[in-house]
Amino acid sequence: MKKPHIIIFNPDQWRGDVMGHLGNPAAHTPNLDQFATEEGVSFSQAFCQNPVCTPSRCSFMTGWYPHVRGHRTMFHMLHEEKGEPNLLKVLKDDGYFVWWGGKNDLLPKGTGMDESYDIRFQATEEDFQRWGLTPREGSHSGDYAWRGEPDGEMYFSFLKGKLDKGDEEVYADTDWARFLGAMDFIRSYEGDKPLCIYLPLDYPHPPYGVEEPWFSMIDRDKLPARIPGPESWEDKPKILERIAVNQNLQSLTEETWSELRGTYYGSCARLDHQFGMLVDALKQKDFYDDAAIFMFSDHGDFTGDYGLVEKASNTMQDCLTRVPLLFKPPAGVSVQPGIRDALVELVDFSATVYDLTQINPGYDSFGKSLLPLVAGDCDQHRDAVFCEGGRRPQEFQAIDRGSNSDVPADPKGLYGPRVVEEASEDPFVHCKAAMCRTRTHKYVRRHKELDELYDLINDPGEQNNLIRDPDYSEILGELRERMSDWYMDTCDVVPQDKDLR
């Protein structure tokens, strides 16, 4: 059987609700909208397994939940030498040509990382000359002068605003460079091997900044209402209250919030444009029909909800855990284009790839192939979805300070409001937490502080914690039992190869 090309368009921190075809009037995503309704499927209820980058990527590239091997931090990645697989290497070992252009947050340096790809693209000066573009600083580069004064109300807002591209067509940052490198490779590839194109891009990850025409493309008046911050943080995760105090955004006007959110939406619009270019390039090369195309994000973003920006690593609001997930199978695989409302998880991504390619990855995983949903053979997939994060009180290696956990977190750093709290010695701040979410309710078990329970039908913004409400005791018991079953079913994996005694 001819193996399909695997195309992975993987933005960073794209909320699941910022797409036009899912009913957001401010989102400008015409290419994804057409793709979802005419050619592929969009899963409106897709959820990640951890609300920050590396743990989520380790999860969707293995089909394992973070607790299976302790992947709950930004600085513990997948180690093949320790028996931890990853989809890219499985594909490469099975005869795929793997082209990787983008961020890492998946594999550690110096431990055989290059065994998972054939090309890891980095743009050169000659590339920019050929494209006729000037290399620009990325979102996380430069002197951060746009932040303003450290005691100013905007200092921790992440609002960079309109990017100056000069007279050039685009603001040629690292994301554009990686994307254009992928376009060049697709157009020039003449090899016999099936392709895996992995594009883990930075956008729309904050800082929130984008160039024209995407900056002005978003009608700020059409933005959905923000979820307001609570009157009291008493029954909310303590880390959220600490982050809110540290970010100091309470005095921002709604007009400023709209500008911030409009810029974020503009970043999504730029990605939509790039996705359209990617589809066109595949069609021009005659690769499109033979390609399985996946578009999904690793996690979401607060973007003003609850009066916060960025994310948190142990809280489970839908704006952080619900992500876009779109998929088109190759020709010959049954598909009924449109929107699917079934609950799905990102661990289902790798399971779907293995199903499509008929590859036995050689290990047990917990994803479920999406092909029956895509074909329209069923309309249910999972009865609940799960997400988890945080750390035990004395689990100092799980403090995300890089390779040296003895260096104090910088409270004035770009991520200072969050990382200083994640490093707190207070066991109630960065405690372990796990989410069990059904269509109607969300339960969050918190290890050292008050649990959370939300009625998502009557309170979709997750503002009223019902954990102490006796009227919900039966539902709470059911969700606790469901979470217990999940942990029992997924708590470990036994290697398939047996040792000689």
C-alpha cells in the first residue's frame, strides 16, 4: 500500500474558539473554514493533555498522557535511549523522509535528536536573499523596549502590537523563515520516500504582535465578550490569583483588551494565510491528494479571559485546554467533510497517523484513531477528556527554570508573573492537578487545594465553582470515579519486548 504524506501544521498557543467556521464572528480564517467544510473535518471539542508546550508535545507525539512517564515540565523531553518513542522517529524508521522546520520543545539536544529527522531546517542569509526579505527579530528576540516601564500597566501585557515590515511583503521573522523553507522544500522534492513535513510554528504564542494586513484585518467590535475575572479568588486555584496580582492588568480598559485580543486574532489570521499557501503548494506539486493534513495547536491562551494573559501550567480552563484540530485524510480514505462535535484528545493524533500508515509503533499508547469519526461511521468518540499538570511540593526538578533550578526566577522577566509562582515553596500554589471533562461538566482534582467542579451548560465560562454544592454531589462522585478509572487504565505502559531471565 502506498503510504500517504503526513503534513503537520502545528501552531503554538491557538485557542480552540478562534475560527470562523466554529461561529466566532471576529476570527478571519477563510482557508481553514473552507478546508473544514469542503475537504476535511474540524473537531470543535478537541483538548490537549497539558496546558503548556513541551508536556503537550511529548503527549501528542507518543499517545501517552503526561503522567505515564512524568512529562509535566518544559525541561523534560522525550528520550529514546530511555525507552520513550516519538512519532517522527517511528515514521523515519519506517521509510519516511522527515523535514522539520520550527521550534523544538520535544527532543533534548545531544541525545540522538537528529535520528528523528532527515532535515532540520534553519534559514541562512542566502535564503533571505533568495526570498527578497530582511531577517527580522522573532517575538522573543530584541530588547523588549515595547514592554514600556517595569511599573507600567502594560509591562506584563505581552502586547507588542503592529509589527513594522517596512516596504516588504511580510515581517520576515523566524516563523516566516521556517514556513518559506517548507514551501521551498515541497516544491523541490523529487525523492521516492513519502514525506513527513513537521511545521511547529511559534504563532500565535505571545507576545501578541503581527504585521499588516493581518493586524487590521480583525474587526475589534465583533470580538466575543471576555470572561471576566472573579469577584473573589477564594474558590479558584491560588496560582491564578497570584498571576493576576503579578501581571497587574486590572486597570486596562476594555479598548486596550480589544486591541490585545485583536492582535492575537490577527496572528491567527496570518497563520490561516500560511495554511492556504501550504495547501496550494501541495496541490501544485501533486502531493495534496496523497497527503494526510493535520492542523492543531498544543494548547490555548488566556488572551484576556479572567483578566489574564499567557497561560498557566496547572489550571484547566477551556481557553487553555481546548484547541483547534483539523484533519484531511488522503484520497481513498472515507471522509465526510464538516464539523464534528465529539470529544477528542490530542493523543488521538498519533493513533490516527499509525492507523493511516498501518505502522505498528512497537509500544502501547492511549490514543484512538479519528478515522471512524472522519468517515461519519459514528458520532461519539470519548465520554470524557483529560488534562493534567503541576508538581508535588518537593518535586524541585519540576520547577521550570531551565537546566539550573538553583537560579531564582526573574520576577521582571517576560514570563515572570507565572514562573515565580511555579517556583513557589507554597504547596498550594503549583500543586498537581488533573481535569476530567465531559460534555456537560468539568471536574479538576487539585492535590493540595480546593477541587473544582463546573456546570458547563449553565456556566460555560467556568466562573462558579460548585465543589461544595450538595446538589452536585452525585455528579461529583461520578466524575471522581471516571478519573480513577482513567488513572487505572493509563498509569503505565509495559514494554512489548520481553527480557531473558
